[in-house]
Amino acid sequence: MQLTDLNSPGGIGANCLLLQFDGLNIVIDAGLHPKLVGMPALPRLGRLRGLPIDLIFLTHCHLDHLGALPVLAKDHPNTPIIASRETEGYYKRMLQNSYQVMDRQRTELGVGEYPLYSHRDIAATTRQMIGLLAGQPRHFETNSGQRITFTLHESGHVPGAVGLLLEHHHRRIFHTGDVLFSDTALLNGARFPGGDMDTVIIETTRGATARQADRESEINRLLATIGHTASHGGSVLIPVFALGRMQELLRVFQMARADGRLKRLPIYISGLGIELLNQFDKLSRKNSSVRIRKRILRELGAVKLPDSHHPGRCGPAIYLVSSGMMVENTPSYRVAAELLGSHQNTICFVGYCDPDTPGGTLLNLQQGDKFLFKAYRKTVQALAHIEKFDLSSHADREDILHYAMERNPRAVVLTHGDQPARDWFRDRITEIDPACKVVDPEPLRTVTV
Ligand SMILES: [Zn+2]
Ligand SMILES: [Zn+2]
């Protein structure tokens, strides 16, 4: 098999992988690089032009996997795009949100080429999209008579996220996508296939991080922090990703209310997270593994954060708002500007924050340091408590290593990780099975696996 990583800057970046064997050309994901703007944020899709692509797979709806799909689809308008039924249900909403962000950045950052695609391009992807149930094998035959079988397998990462099994003659190739093996309040953990594989393609996101606390104890610590803050008259800001984490925490609050770990407090949430909740409500009625209904908002008394609301001036409350990294001009940034200056309040980060984002900067401050809210030209003394909780939606490195090595693979391909993370996997795999070929693909260079 020939493999080309089209994520030109490397690292986690703009995911897009080309697999070629026996005349078949398969593309997995087409993402946008989260830290780059304009054309450089796209994978090198030019490399695919003129190549007859047989199938495009979309593993899930995070923008580092989905964000460039309309551009790829426009270049290959007759290629089927395969995703899970859940992903099919809400990927367009994610793309529309990405369009709005690019449209805003066009003026804010002066990026002339934004947006990289139009609403029409987003709508056009519908004609190619095929949503499938996980766990059901499908056969595909090309015009030239090549046959392949593929099966999507739930990967537990966000609603609809899947890994991909390709079977060609007697060769089995498995791509994990982004994966979480443990169950959460919102989703089951990954349901991956057993048996031997010829090649396993793995995500390596947490390869440089040793396992620390388990999810359950982190959730209990979060609930205790909320209780403690509220009992001292303070409010809690939890910056969250609108996709997945926000709905998971609503489910956590629902269960914690029922068993007394969380007292009744006003809960404010933000826009895209509510829209996605409505989508997930539809999915959970259709026998999907997503476990959330929109009535949860009524049960919890959770409401959309009003524009006129002033956090910190209306008594204790929970602000469960995006963005997770507190990016400028998002609801979490706005709430932080109001809560940071008082020692009564707590800001709880529950996911990864890039060090270059406002959230990352805040995490590195000492209490009492000054923090500049650039977008508001306002400096605040950081008196609120800043806490970090590990509620990652990526599996521990040991779990991924264990899954891959149990497959007795001839080769393991490393993707979706920074270099130290990939190096950890390479070293451990070589230690466990010196005969196993470890491939850490150099971007844009075609390698034989
Ligand atoms: Zn993801
Ligand atoms: Zn990802």
C-alpha cells in the first residue's frame, strides 16, 4: 500500500490521508489546520487533482478532519463521501459555523481568500454524502472491477465519530480515527474490531502524556469545585467545545443533580452547543448510541446566555460556554472578562488549550498577575481560581498502544500527533515487537507501507 499524508505542516493539523493499493485511491478526512489561516490551513489537495478518487471517508466532525471537505468534494464531485449516520446528521451545521468564523475573520484578520468555500459548496456535498450505520460491512466495486469491503466502527470520541476497517483480498487495514475507549456520560467508548490486522493507522495525540487521573475522579473533583465556589457566593466558568464536551457535561450535571453531588444553580450555555444538542436529540431517538435529549435543558433549568446578562453580578451560576480555548470574542472570553477579577469565582478548563490562545495564557498565569483582554482593551488582575481537569476525548496512549499491538500488525502508521507523541509510540512499538514496521509519514512524501 502507498500512503501519502497531505497534512503539509505535520503534527495534528489538517488531517488528510491518501491510501493507494491495487489501483484504488482512498482519501480519509479533509481537515483545516486549527492554527493556520487562509490557504495554508488546507491540506495539499492539489496533489489529488487529476487522480480518480474512489472513496472519501470522513471519520468525524471536528474541523481538523472536516473543515476542508467542501473544497475536496468540489474537486471530486462524483466520489462518494462515507461517514456515520450521526455525522451525516450534523456535519453541515459544523461547516456552516466554520463558514461564519471564516467570514468574520475575512474582515477581522484581513484574510482575502476567506471563506474558503460557499454555502453552495457546503450544500453540494450532500449529493455525495452517504451516512452508514456502524458495524455493518459494505462492499464497493470500482469501474475497473476492484473490490473492497469497508466497515465503520464507533470510536467514542464525539457523536458519530468512527474508525475505519478496510478489507481487500485477505488484507485488513484499520484506521482508528480520533478515539476514546472509555465510556462517557454522553457516549459509549470505542467499539473496535478484534482479530489480526495487516496495518493499523493510529492517532497519537496523547503520546507525550502519561496517564494521570481517571475520568470519574476528575468529574468528582469538578463537581466539588463547583460546589465549593457556589457555597462562597462565586460563579464557575467552564470553557468548553460546543461539540461533545458541552453535552457531556450537561449529562454529568443531570446525573449529579439526581444523586446530590450538584446543588441547583442557574446554568448558562451558548449557541452552537444548543443547536448540536437539538441534533443529538434527533439522533438519540433514532436508536443511536448518543445519549442525550433536549429536555435536559428544562430539567436542569439551563438557558442560553443572554446578551444583556452580567456574569458575577447575579449570584452564583455555572457558565458552560464555548470556546474551549477562550478564543477572543467568544462567549467564554466574554464571561472570563467579568469573572476573572474576583477571588470568589473559578475558571475550570476541561480540555486542551493551545499555549497561544487566551485560555492557554490564562492557564500559565499566577494568581494576582495581570491579564489583558485584547479584544476589549481591558486589563484585569487574575484573582479568580484557575483549575484544570483532564476530560480529554482522546484515549490514553497505553490504551491505543494496547489495541494496536493486540492486532499483531505487520505495520503501524503514526498520525495526528506532535513529534514527541509519535516518538513515544515508535519506541514502545519497537520495544514490544521489533519486527513490526513503524511508519511515521513525512508530510507529502509517498511511502510504501
Ligand atoms: Zn477529533
Ligand atoms: Zn482530530
